[in-house]
Amino acid sequence: MARYEINYLTGNTEYVTADGVEYDADARDYVFTGTNGMGVIALVPTSNVRSVHRQDPEAVTG
């Protein structure tokens, strides 16, 4: 599973762990999904979102 950083227009930040994220144009929100029957993990309305970043732990070196 990947970790997503969601930055809101209010300045708040939230983190969601999910296998994927898709944009639902009809509902105008981001749908974060899991595997193994987990289904929908989170629904995030786009009207309050500044950005969504997928954090890739393999890309981090130290």
C-alpha cells in the first residue's frame, strides 16, 4: 500500500494509506481504495483539496 499526503485549502494536511486513488468526475471527489476486499478507504471532496501526493518510500534514500 502507498501513503498519500492530502493538502487542503485550509492549510491542513491528512495522510491516507491506500493501494490506489481515482478521481470520480460524477461525485467530484477522490476515491482511495484498498485491496483484499477492503473496498473504499476514503472519499475526499475535491472542492477543498489543494493537492494529493503519493509518497514512495522506495525513492527515499538516507
